[in-house]
Amino acid sequence: MKKIKYYYNTHTLRYEKLVVPLRVKLLRFFGFLSALIVSASIVIYVYNRFVPKPTELEANRKYELMKDNYKILNEKVKAIESQMAALEKRDNEVYRSIFEQNPIPDSARAKLIEKQKELDKVSVIQNDVIGKDIAAQLNNINARIAYQTKSYTDIEKLIQNQDAKLASIPAIQPVSNKDLTRIASGFGMRIHPIYGIAKMHNGLDFTAPQGTPIYATGDGVVIEAGMGNGTGNHVIINHGYGYETEYMHMVRIKVRNGQKVTRGEVIGWVGSTGASTGPHCHYEVHVNGNPVDPVYFFYNDLNAEQFDRLLKLAATGSAKSFD
């Protein structure tokens, strides 16, 4: 049963029934509604501000997992970089040193090829700082691997050419000299037997009977074969790799210009043509255009004891010259 409210009217001095106007009722209703809305807004704000949502909890869980994975990946990247550095060091200090090649500059290895293109491919996975950092590290390693791969390809080519290089370097005596009795004049200054003046002797003189075979000391191509004023019948062989050898005073030449020869092949015979005082082979070795002492290029047919003896013979034989 609805309660009826009364109030005491001081004007009429009696109790009258309380009637609430519609306007007041509406004001009260809207006031209550406003308070309810404000309270609800405050509750929602506090909930959103301080109470994590399930989606945020899931995102945080994934983020923490990603950070753990990043740490593991970063450790692997550092391990790969360490291995890469070891390979680069071995490349510079071992492989390229063996083949007398200049090491690759670090700046060339560190140069990033198509950096942005490669970075975009990786960073699309996660567009954040961690993703970009991983992408940059992987891109750097990618570029270094590319340069290292090229370097090893070059080294493989050097290995393939090494046999040819070893066969081309002068490595035997130009005449048969097993008992080491045919060295007459060594490399260095001495009095020329014909001109009577001090003159640089740029080779070794091997005495031998006329007609003794003269051999090519390494593989190469004959670039000159003919008669010269002081050199007489002579042959010049280009061995490649900066090496050339010259053979002078032959009685007869067997090879011709442009002919390919191999180590140990007969190219002519000992004689005394040109400025010569007796049958012998004047032999020279040039490296990059400069004459060097041929005595250091007989390692293929001499042991250590014989080489030591040959050094002494070449040094003491400088006074006795045939050209």
C-alpha cells in the first residue's frame, strides 16, 4: 500500500496532503541519472586505468616472450659474428698470405649491400625497436658473408692456379750440374773479361762443353729467340707471375718466338756466341723486371747441403767470368 505523506500548512493551520509537482519529480530524476552517469564514468575510468584487460595481459605475455626470444637470438647473432670474425682473420692472415694476396679491408666487408631493401624484408616481422635492431645485425652479417663468400671463391681460383704458378716459377738449373762443378761466375760486380771494366754481372755462368743441352727452368712462353750483339744466340722466357729468365751465348737455339715450353724442356745448346771467352750458359732471372740472384731459384733439384755448397761456389766464383 502506497504511503501518503502529509505536511502542516502554517497558513491554513492544518495538515494537508503532500503533492510533489511534476517539475520537481523530473529534476530529481535527472539529478539521480546524472549522478549515476558520473559514478559509472568514474568506475569505468578507474577500471580501464588500473585493471589490466585480458587482451593487454596476452599482449604483455607475448612481449615478454618476444624479449626472451630476442635475448636468445642476440646471443646467437653474437656467436655468429664471432665465428665470422675468426673466418675473416683466417682469410687475411692464412689463406691470402699463402697466395701472396692483399687482405680484404674491413671497410669492404662491413659495407652493407642494398641495406634498406634487406632491412625492410626483415623488419616487416615486427615494426619496433627490437625488430629493427635484429634486422640491422642480420643485414650486417649478410653483407659480411657475401664478401667472405666472394673472397673464398677468389681463393679457390688461386688454389686452382697454384699448380700452374709453381710449375712456372724458375726452380732448376739451366744445365745439368749434379756435381756442382759448372758454376764459374756468380751474381754481382766483377771485372768484365773482354771490356776490362767493373761491370754488374746480373746472372750466373755455367761452364759446359759446347753442345751441352740447356733447359727451360720453368713453364712459360718464349718471347725472344735470336742473335744479339753481346748476348749471342739467346732465349728469353716469360713465365708469368712477374718471372722471366734469359739464356745467353748458345751455339744453337731450338725454340722459336711464341712457343710454349715446360720446365726441363731443351731450348738450346751451350756455345760461346756473342761477347764470350768460352763455352758457357749465362743465366739470368728477372722478377717484375728486376734481375735477382738465380742461385735462390734452384730449390727443385738441390737439397739443403747442395744449396749451401752452391752458395759458396757462386760467391767464390765471381772473379772468374766468361762474359
